[in-house]
Amino acid sequence: MDRPVHAGDQETRFQRVLVVVGIATLAFNLRPAAVSVGPVLDEVRGGLGLNGTETGLLTSLPVLSFAVFGALAPRFARRIGMHRATLVALLALVAGLWLRSRMDAGVPFLLLSFVSLSGMAVANVLLPSLVKLHFPDRVGLLTSVYSTFLALGLTSASILTVPIAEHGSGAGLDWRLGLVVWAGTAVVAVLPWLALVRHDQRQEVQPQRHGLADVARTRIGWVMAVFFGLQSLQAYVIFGWVAKVYRDAGFSASTAGLLLGVATGISIPLSFVIPSLTARLADPRVLLTAIMGCYPVGYLGLLIAPVGGAWVWAVALGIGTTTFPFILTLIGLRARTPAGTAALSGFTQSVGYLISVIGPFGVGVLHDATRGWTVPLWALLAVCVPQYLVGLAASRPAYLEDQLTARPATEKTA
């Protein structure tokens, strides 16, 4: 069988470097729009007059937008080209981030947050496909690169949003300044993609396209989607609510933001190591077990001694969230072609984020109903069990294209 022709086969050294720069800067900007709100959530809520339901919706918007626009990303990329779609996604991110910081009412702020997060969603789905397209033989390495930059952006937004807000005009935290600064970093990411869109003019049409409905008929599609959904549920609860948990325990806004930064910062070195390990290990279930074991440590710690062991629990929860680079690597490894990777990525992330919507919103509802964090933290602890079990299933070797071709053959013989 002839090896498929990939974009990387026809690129010069400079073009390949530009692709890496584009992927890295894009990845850096895929979390600040969502994570920067958490450390200043009380100020945003007070400044815009958000009620409890609207605040819960705000923390749920990242996963909701990923569910809606993640499903549309593969078709959008086929229609206008993968690189053009990435550029459009970045422009939506910049526009939404800048405009929402100028709003004085809750509804327009929520709508513009949804716009910026839609850009994040599309780019999030396309990243594994871009890696598979340009670096088909180095999926683990390039996933390490963009996972690391994603973690850098995540940590930067967690740690720096409050200090930046403290330097704004007026007394207290200028949450508008703390949020709008991330539009500037997204502008930087736009620059390499202005040149990379030329790749779409010379890409050959893929001989075979897989739709989301095709992936929905495979076991690997559903296993990956459920695992992705449960890990996203955990992650976005941590990003959206853990700073609030620490503030309610008695920490200041800046210290709570720093604790969230520790949780996200620990993922920086691990995000570089985990994808390579996942790609090389004969049995990645061992790695999964080590990562998943950290969630119970963090949640039980917050239940028993939220102040005394605050830094340890932040580290433990941060390690737990590295199930994200773990499954991102699996997406690239569980398909044989860029088209298959795009379809699997789109289905996994759209369905997965739809599953995870209940997490941030549900935690907000439980907190308001019980006026505390005990019930929400026990609920998150319980989610670890099905997440681990389905993660074990996702770690077993399988390929999307093999299951797609095996199914029609099975149907014919039935």
C-alpha cells in the first residue's frame, strides 16, 4: 500500500518552522478566554449584575460552545480549508475577547463570550488534524509541543489575570483590563496564520471523507467521546470554580488565583512529557492510572483540609487534568489519516463537551442549593470512577478506519 501524501512532504524547512510557530501560538491562546474569568468571577458577577444561574452559565459556556462548534469544525474546514478555518477561528476569538470587556450588561457579555469561545472550539478540534497533516510521523512530539503551549496559556491566564486587573483604573480589581489583555496575545497568534492560509490553495482533495455520523457508528468514537467528556467536566470545574473554592476558604483573590495557577502550571512540564509517553508506551493504561490517582487526593484534600494542604491539593488536581494531553494524543493515534483524525477529533470533542456541560453548571447549582462545597466535591470524586473505566477502554489499540470498514462487512454478512 502506498503511503498517503501529506502536506509535510512538500514543505521547505522554513515552512515547517512556520507551521510549528503557528501551532504553538494558536495553542497558547486556546484557554485564556475561558480560564481568565475564574480568578475574577466575583468581580465580573458584581460588575454585570449576574445572578446565580447566569454565573453558572458563564462557567459552562466553554464546554457548551465546544460542543456546538466542535461538531461543525470538520465540515467548516472541508468547506473553506483547514488553515483558513483556523484563521477565522482566531479572528472570532480576538473579536469576542475585545468586545466582551466593553460590555456593561450580562447578556451581551455572555453572547460575546460565546463568540470568542466558538473560535476556541473550532481551533481546538482542528489542532490534532493539523498535526496529522503536517507531521504524520511525529504525532507524539508535536502533540507535546502544542499541549505544552496550551498549558502555558492556561497557567498565564490563571496567574496573571488578577495582577493585571490590580493595575487598572479605580479601586479594587479592574476585571475588564484583566480579561481584555488576552485579546492582545490572540492577535499575535493571528500573524503566522495569515501566511499559512496559502496551504489550502495547494492541498489535494481528500479521497475519503468521514462524517460525524460515520464516527458515531464506531465503538472507538463513543469510547473516546465519553472519556473526553468526563475529563473535560473535571477540568472545567477546576478552571471555573476552584479559585472560588479557595476564596471561600479564606484566601485572597490574588492567592486563590495563584493556587489555580499552580494547578494549571504543573501541567506545563507534564504536557510535554505525557504525549510522548502515551505514543511510545505499549500499554498507556499504566500512565492513565498514575494520572487518575491524583484526582481523589486533590478532592479529598479540599474536603478535609482546604487551607492547611491547599498547595498540595492544587498540585494533585493539576496532575489530574493532564488526562487532556493524554486523550489528545490518543485522538492522533486512533486514526490513520488526517481526514480520519479530523472526524474523530470533531466527534470526540463535540460529544465530549456536550457531556461535560453539566459539570460547571451543575457544580454551581449544587453550591447554591447546599451553600457549601462538600456536596459538589463528593460529586466530582464520584465522577472519577466512570472516567477511569472508560479511559482504560480508550487506551486499548484501535483505529477508526478499521472499525468503519469492518462495520459494512459485518452488515453484509448479517
